[in-house]
Amino acid sequence: MSFFARGELRDLQRELALARSAGRAAEAEVERLRSGLDAVPAGIVLADETGQQLLRNHVAAVGGHVDLLVEEAVEHILAAAVAGQAGEQRLVLFGPPQRVLLIRGIPLLNGGALAVIDDLSDRSRLDAIRTDFVSNISHELKTPVGALAILAEALADNDDVEVNRRLALKMVEEAHRASRTIDDLLELSRIELGGPGEREESSLAAVIGEAAARHRLIADTLGVRLEIKCIAPETVEGDRLQLVSALSNLIDNAVKYSNAGGVVSVTARPTEGWVEIEVADTGIGIPTRDLARVFERFYRVDRARSRTTGGTGLGLAIVRHVATNHGGDVTVRSREGEGSVFALRILTKEGR
């Protein structure tokens, strides 16, 4: 082999090594690009100038955001974007759970196009909760606020001291009613917005004891005996504040809808994958026609009795949300004149 030929060979080998190095660098750059796209919380689909899909990040992969309806929308959006027309389409996919997706098409300078899939489900849920909150609080506060206005007018036009004293006491009662409604609405919104909350292991006896302690005074005043019976297991996993809130509402209802001499008992026991906490009373009970609706917001079985006891109709809605946040449920069995039993079930670590 001549010296010239050997030189050409060395040049060729050097160029080949450079090409291999450049190829490895390009592969590394592509991998970095893929990793970067996979880190984006939105789904991303890249297409060339013909509309052929070249790349998807893992959020937009089949089995994630993409099903038949979404895929059809992505193809339609990409076709328009390749033609130079930016656009977007909002999809509501009924689950459960319901998903709301916004798909946007973005034309690229090189003639290709990009489809971006944003999941708006959580945002839409929060917006619905806020709207519902404003609607509910506006509706529920009309009664006590209207009553306060009427009572204030009557107080201003009356000179009888005894009558004015009764009117003032009634105004205090209506003000407390408005305050309780606001507190319950804020509590319900906090639980809805907070989702499952902070999960931790807590003493089940301590959780039930804290909830019961809030109502011992009113129970004693009404002549209702509040009993904490068998409590097992020793610990429960979940958001302590939410669990105390749920049990507090169940005990509150049981005490307020019991008559003097009645008994309210709280028991807890483990079942397969669950902890079941029961709050039983010997009170007035719930008509069969109302059992299916007692967990609805603002639903009151006996509106006249609710006004006397100060109920807002939100307590059992709070219990239902806490149960859902803990992977469980809440049920009720009741007979008029014989009392009610509410059972709150919480999914345990072993049951998940």
C-alpha cells in the first residue's frame, strides 16, 4: 500500500470516528430531548410537515391521555396546525372519574406541528367547587340575614323592654345560625379541596375521644348518655383532622336528634381491609323515604327540628367526603322512633 493510500485510509478512519462521535452525541441529545419532554406534565405530540406523527412524550402515550376520542381530536388538531391554522378543542370525557382535556395545535416554523394535551380535570373540579360554594352560601345565608334585618327593624320600632329583649335574643340566635353555616361550608370546602389530606397513623381511641369530647357538654345538657364502647384496632391511618371532623358530625347528629334519657354509642372494629366505626343512637330515627338523601348538602329530614337544633344540613355531606377521601364509604340504617346507626368505613393499609 502506498503512502498516499495509507494517508487516505487514516483520513477515512478519522472521519468515521468523528461521525461515530457525532452520532453518539446526537443520540444523547435526542435522549435528553425525550427526557425533557417526558418531564413536561402536559401531553405532547410532534408531527412533520405531512402530518405524520414523529414523537410522543409518556403523558400522551396510549393508555395515558390517549383513547379513541382523544386520538381523533389530536389528529384533527394536528392536520389543521400543519396547514398553518392554530386551534384548540376542549374534551369532556365522562368517567368515572370525569376528565376535562384541552388539546391545542401549534404550527411550527419548519412546516411541522405540535399538539399539546392539557389535563384540566383538577382545575375544573376546583372551579365547580368554588361556584357551588358561592351558590350554596348565598342561598343558605339569605334566611338568617333576612331574619336579622326584620328583627332589627322591629327592635328599632319598639319601645317595650321585654319585647326588645326577646328580639335581641332572637337576633343572637340567627347570628349564631349564620356563623355555623359559614363554618360548615368552609369545613366542607376545605375537605373537598384538600382531597385525601395528610395520611398518618393515629390512635383510633384518641380520634374518637377527641370527637366525642366536643359533644359531651351538650349531651349532658340534653340528658343523653354518650358511650364509647369497644375500640379496635389500636391505630388508624388517615388524615386526623378529617377523621375527627367526620366522627364529630356523626356524634353531633346522634346527640341532637336523641331525646332525654337516650343513649349514643360509638364502636369501632376491623373487618377485611377496613376499619368500621359505628355511631348508634336511640333517637327519633329517619323515615325510609329520606334515607337515600341524607348525605346530600343542605338536605334536612325535619326542617323544624333542624332549626331548633341548629343543624345546617352539611354535616353528613362532610362525612361522605371524608369517607371518599379515605377510600371508604358511609352508610345508614334507621327506623322511625327507634334510632339510627351510621357506619363510617375507612380503607386500611392492608386493604389498599
